[in-house]
Amino acid sequence: MTDLMDYIETIKAFVESGGVVLIGIAILTFFMWTLIFERIWYFKTSLGRDVKTALDQWEARGERKSWNAHQVRYALISRVSERVNVNLDMIGTLVSLAPLLGLLGTVTGMIDVFNVLAVTGGGDAKSMAGGVSKATIPTMAGMVAALSGVFGNTYITQTAQREKQLLEDHLTMDH
């Protein structure tokens, strides 16, 4: 129990040294990774059913060469692609927002530094160091969040593209 309390105190000290923007970065990162894990879960579980349904509907068609067959094929691919692409844009947006929130923390930390300079005339290095800390820690946190999100986003985007291409390849127009 004391270890848990020590961890909580350490996290509180970290947030205090980096400012309130760190909470925003933490929430953004949690939401971003929740969406990434949801997409991975979908790819591992439900995607197979969606693809099988599309393939079964396509295989049930008697002819596959007419204009109508092309439109049905396109519709089947579009339906699966729509399900595959859910939240991909949102994840990309959150990845882009993470360093911007870090930059916001940098700006607010520098405002604290300039405030100390204005009040003390630049003689209080210890107070200025607190502002510099509030400027650099959010920047680092925003970059770490963005980098981790880039890896997750790249994985799910490539998986989505691969699965859509595989579906297109399996919906043959051979007869």
C-alpha cells in the first residue's frame, strides 16, 4: 500500500513540475491508445467475420462479369473498408495533437519564466527553473505521446490497407 502511495506522490510531483497541460496530454494519450487497441481488437476478432460475409455474398452470385456485378463487388468492398477505417482519422488527429499540447505546455512554462523575470528582475534563478521545468516537461511528454502514437497508427493503417487489398484480391471476377 505504501508503494502505491509513493507512486501517486511521484506522479503528483511530476504533474506539478510540468503543469496542468500534462493532464491533457495524459488524457489524449489514453484516448488515443484506447482507439488503437480497439482497432487491433477489431482486426483480430470481427474483421474475419466481415470479410467472410462479403466473400459469401460474392460467391453466392451466379455471374460476376456484368456492370451490376462490378457495382456489387464495389459495394461489398466499400462496406468492409468502412468498418476497417473506423477511427483511423481520429487516431491520426490525436497523434498530431500530442506535440501541439506539448508546445502549449512550453508556452505556459515560458510565461511563468517571464513572469518571474518581471517580478524579480532576473535575480531568482530557482523560481525561473520552475518555469523552465514547466516548459520542457510538457514538450517531452507531448513528443513521447506522439511517437508512441505514430508506431500504433502506422501498424493499424498498414493492417487496414493490407486487409482491404486482400479482400479485393479474393473477390475475383472469374465467371
